[in-house]
Amino acid sequence: MTRWWAGAAAAALLLAFSLRTSLADSDDRVPVDGGPTAGLRVLNGPPPALLAAPGESRLVRREDGTFGALPEIHGRTKIFKLVAREAPWTLRPGLTVLAKTYDGVVPGPTLVVQEGDRVVIDYTNQLNVPDTIHLHGIHGIPPSMDGVAGISQAMVAPHGGHFRYSFVAGKDGTYLYHSHDSEAIVNAGLYGGIIVEPAHPRAVERGLAHDDVEIISAWQIGSATENHFTINGKEYPATQQLEVRRGERVRVRWINISSENSHTMHTHGHDQRVIARDARPVGFDDEEDTVLLGPGQRVDVVITADAQAGTWLVHCHVLDHVQDMNGMPVGLVTAIHYRGTPNVLGSMAAAMRPSEVRPMMAMGVSGSATSKLRSGPSVLQIGMVIGISSALALSLAIGAALAVVFGRKRRRGSRPV
Ligand SMILES: [Cu+2]
């Protein structure tokens, strides 16, 4: 009898603990970034001005909303100066975080070179952590240029460490550079696009009115997992629209540098003609209106502005990436906007009706949340299960202890003297 009670108590305790651990994803319980709270801190106050730091390339605003770095040019060599440093970054009005950046901007500066150029990235690490830069998709280089700490180079020291990455841009296409450290570091803002323009453009690449980089990235704001998503560093309603005139053809270079999430970029009213994947030309007809991008993938498309003039939504079709806890639009939402028509992208939020308030709201979680948290049991349900299990385990344990004590007394009392 005593053994039965003790066994039941142990099983109940095990059940209570296993329920508690299985209901929380392991990532969600581990603080990252070295602090007591997971993820990036939100900064209060007005959005700060962008300030250049010494030793950085000069930046110019591109029409896609990213910043281009102006290189030092010596013949066919282009030298870009990237300084990794913390800087405030505003994802949308009212949401500014202390990001990790290259040259103070997110994404890092877009590097535009021509096929055949020698490209030098003069990298200085002013972060408070060591780091390296990986040249994502750039092949035909020695391992020493691959930017993987412990494999191809030593970590570049914090507070001023320096390294020169150098490669010949031998193949045109869309590439990126990014920190090769942890998810939390990459998701703090350390990535940027590299465009290698073709020496001999294909017919489909000629006569384009715009050549836009659209970098989709994720953030961990007060969270150990991805909970905010941006296009070129901005989330709806602060995203930059694609401005077109009717009849124009536009190249869009989709890049997904989210660490955990795939994205399905859907264009209302327009096809996307896929012309390259991961900087390799696509030679067959591939027309899609929803382009799938896994983490690290690039897809180049050409969109013809052949619809009726107006505003046509462009958004990720993973709805968790385009709505907040109330179902209101946020994140990966932008538009193809025909010039001369009313600018109505921001009006969508005003027109939509908040749906049910989910339990996470009560916990002060802002922005979109991972589907893992949403699709699981509610906080109340989890609490009830843990509470009932713990109470059951406790009462069984007390019962078992009493049974042991009284059992011993009974045995002692029955012992012959
Ligand atoms: Cu998405």
C-alpha cells in the first residue's frame, strides 16, 4: 500500500513537471542577448536622428527605402566601409529599439557593384561582442573570406576590431552579407544586400524602371523568438511602397534574412515573373503571384505595372506576419502604388475592425506573436493544468509521506518486545 502511494506521488510530480516544460517551447524559456530579459529593448522618446560614425561609408537613400553606401573607387576596386555598432532604429512610429547595425541603418547599406569588380568590405566591429561577416551566396572565394568564426577566421574583436573582406564579383545577381553569430544577433539588424549588376543583361533585365531590394527580416523585441517582421527595416504602416507608372516594369529582389520564418510574398492584381533564384537565372516561364522565400533565399522577379491604376496590396500570406494580437495590420504589408492616385495604404488600419482580444494582450505582448504561442492552449488553460497537477502531486506526496510514517509506527508497534 505504501509503495503504491509513493509511486503514485512520484508519477504525479513527474506529470506536473513534464506538462510545465512541454507547454513552453525551450527557446521561450532561455533569455538571450546576455540580459535578464530576452530580446531587444524598446526605447522611449522621439525617434533619434541618424548620425554617421567615423570610418563609415557615406550613405544615400535609395528609392526602395534602403540606404546605399558610396564606395571608394580605385579602378575596378570598390571599397565599402562598414562599422558594426549599436544604434536606435525605428520600425514604425512609436516603436524604436536599440538595434545592432552596420553604419547605423537597418538593413545595412546596400552594396551595388558591377560584375567583374573587386569588392572590399572594410569592416570594423564597434559592438560590445565579437563578430564576423558572412558573404552569403558569394562563391569562388577562398575559405578565409567566408566569415565563419572558428572555421575560416578568428572572431573580430569588439570595441574596434578590424577585418578586410575581399572578393571578385564574378557572377551577377542578388546576394547578402550578414553576421554569422547567433539568431539573436542577426535578428538585431546585422544584414544587408549586395547587388551585382550584370555585364551583359538578359532581355528581361533591360528597360526596367526600378531595381528594388526588398529585405524581409525578423526581430526579437522583448522576446526570445521572432515577434516583429519588417520590409527594409520598416513594418506597416511605415513600409515604403513600390511607386510605379502604368506600363513600367520593375525588378524586385526579394531577400529573406529572417532566422526562423519563411515568407510568401503575395502581390494583389499583379504577376511576378521569376527571373532568378539565389543569383542563378531562371530560364523558363515562371509567373507567380505568391513567391515563397525560405530563410536565406533570394528570388528576383519582374513585375509589370499593367493593372488598373490605384493601390494594390503586397503582403506576406503567413497571416501571423501581418497582424498584431488584435488582428490589426502590421508587419509585412506594403503596396504597389500607381503615381497620381490617392495614397491610401495607411487607411487600411483605420478601416479594419479589431477582432477578439487574445489572452496574450493581458501579458503586455505587443506586435505579432509566434504562431506557436497563439495556437497553443491559453494562459488560463495552462495555469489550470499546472495548478491542478501540482495540487494533486502535493496531496499525493503528503499522503505517501503520512503512509510511510504511520506504516513504520504500526510496524514498530507490532514488533515483539
Ligand atoms: Cu511572412
